[in-house]
Amino acid sequence: MSRSGVRLTAEEEGMLEGRAGHAAQKSMEILVALGEIYGAERMVRVTSVQVSGVSYKNLGDAGIEFLSELAKDGSARVKTTLNPAGMSLTGWRSQGIGGAFAARQLDVIEAYRRLGVEISCTCTPYLAGNEPGYGEHIAWGESSAVVYANSVLGARTNREGGPSALAASLTGRTPLYGYHLDRNRVPTARVDVEARLGSPEDFSAMGYFVGKLVKDGVPFFARSRPASLEQLKALSAALASSGGVAMFHMEGVTPEAKMGAGTAERVPFTAEDLRETKAKLDDLGSPDFISVGCPHCSLDEVRTLAGLLSGRRVTKEFWICCSGQVKRLSDEAGYTATIERSGAKFATDTCMVVAPIEELGYKVVATNSAKAVHYLRNAGMRVRFLTLEECARGATGRK
Ligand code: F3S
């Protein structure tokens, strides 16, 4: 059946006509409108959704109203997880968050809970039980996770906004266009990686440089060496922040890289580019707030931090952002006790960007993520770009 340019099945048409309730109808209207704009021929079923637009700082009261309306009869039809909120859901008082903000943030969370969304509050859903397989169609709304899912997992998603991801959850569908189609997953630029890369921060800087250059293209990194989860996570986030990248390939690493770069334009990434990008990301100055975990820390990163903080005391506010799931694994492994003895804080459910830290009076933030630098600068803050080790050392007053 087709009432628009987008072909719908009888079930989808029923949703559009309201036979599956108000929330499904509103959602299908959003998806059909999107499909028409992008020329989708039909809808495709999705197996997984990641919803962004969770922090009250970004949603405001209008967002709560929108969610509460949908929650009257809407329900997630597929596995649906949630991006970070504007505060730790249980530890917000120790983060200095005000009661009024906290109350509204908890209203947002409650609306998502009623919609059947898992209150995971992490931007690394793939580390917290939402890890789609190769070739699966999904609808994810966190740009760093979108890049990771398309590139590293080989799943297929566009860069969804909060409403379109939620609409996909409430219908189990998304319009078939963009990165769901083979033809849009082909490299548009070949990056000859000449710089010697080591830390995840090197990958973060490279992602920031390349994202700016290729904008919403698909870079192919010619570099036949293994890369760790942490390096790929950092690269994904940076590519999506300086540019509109939704997918990359890396020779010998990502599953679709075997297609090669074809005749894509060649771009070098040199040692000088790496050095210059890092320098440009660093505003210098003495930080009064230090935060790592953008995207949220893996257990390996938490283990490294426990080693660096063991037997030391932090002298500055130091947040370690990670999912509740990673935090639980850290508890079991004994890392949490070591870290908390140092005075550092776990910031589960949130991060330095979506929490209202500018209202907490901090002026200079240190972080190990180019993405965090990008957004914190946009919020008017001065930012240091350091490695994970430098952040931990700086927090404990060591060089
Ligand atoms: Fe995640 Fe916050 Fe960074 S949502 S990717 S830690 S800006």
C-alpha cells in the first residue's frame, strides 16, 4: 500500500491510521515524513534502537511533554537503550546538581521507563548489552555509537535524532535510505595514515582532523594494523563531532573494508597533522575539572585508571564517565574501591558534556576526548586535551 512515496505494508498502514494507538501513529507519521524527504521506497524492520535526547539540559520542558504524551499508550517494540542523562541518576547530589534540575531529569527518565526503554544511560550501548550483529538494520541516535555500529559492528543505521530513533522503537521500523543501502557505504576518501598512532587520543585527534575534511563522507583508513576497541571508540566519536561522518572503513580491521577504497580521493594524515591537531585541541591553562570517558569508558580503561590512582588522592574534581554495566564489572573486579579511595568519582548515566557543568562554576576542563573538547568549547569553556594517563596524573597533582 502507498499513501505517499513510501510503500507501506498493511501493518504499517494500520499504524499510520491509528489502529495501533496514538504513539505508534505519531511515530509512523515521523518516519513516513523522513522517508519522503530522503526518498525511501519503503520501511525496514529494525532490531535495535539507541535513543538520544535524554539530558534535561537539552530537552527542556517541551521534551518532557512530548515524551509523556507518547508514554500514554506507546511501548518499545525492539530492544531500546538510552543515551546519558544530565546527571548520575543516583549520585546527582555528590555531583553538585541542583534539586530542581534533578526532579525534571527524573521525570524524563520516568517517561522513558513507561515507554519500555531500558534505562541504560550510556553512549556505548555496545558495551552494555545492546550489540547488534553484522548486517542488522538498526536506528541509533548517538553519533559516536552510530559510527561504531556502522563501521566496527557492520550494522546499518543513519544518524538518527532523538524523535526519529524513538519513533523507530515504537514501530519497529525505519525508512530504508542512507546507510541502510549498500551504495551509501562506499568510501568517498582514502586516508593514507602516515603518522605513527599509539594511544586512543591519537585516534581521537586523527578522527577530528579527518571528520573536518570529509564532512559527511565515508573515509577509508589505509593502515593495516590491528586497532583496539578503545582506539576505535575514540576515532568514531571524533569523526562524528568535527564532521557529519556516520561510517568509516579501516583496512584489516572493519568488516566491510574488504571492498577497498576504489578510486576515492587520497588524503594523507601525517605526523605533522597529528601534532598540529593535538595542539589545536588544547587551550592550555590549569584545569579545575578533569573528566575522562567520552565515549563512556570501557572496563579496560577503568582498570588502567585504578592502576594510576592506586594509593593516591585527587586534588581536583575528577569524573570517570561510564555505563552502569561497566561500573558493576568494575565493582566486582575491585577497581571501584581503589578509584573511590582516591577521591575520584564515577559519573555513571551521564558525562561532562550533557551534565550542566558550566553551571557548577568550573572554568577549565581537562579531558582525553576530541569530541568532548569540541562540545565543551561550544558551551564556552576552556579545555585541555590530554591523554588518559595525563588526566589521572593531573588530578593527583603529578606531572
Ligand atoms: Fe558520550 Fe557524552 Fe561523549 S554522551 S560520546 S560521553 S559527549
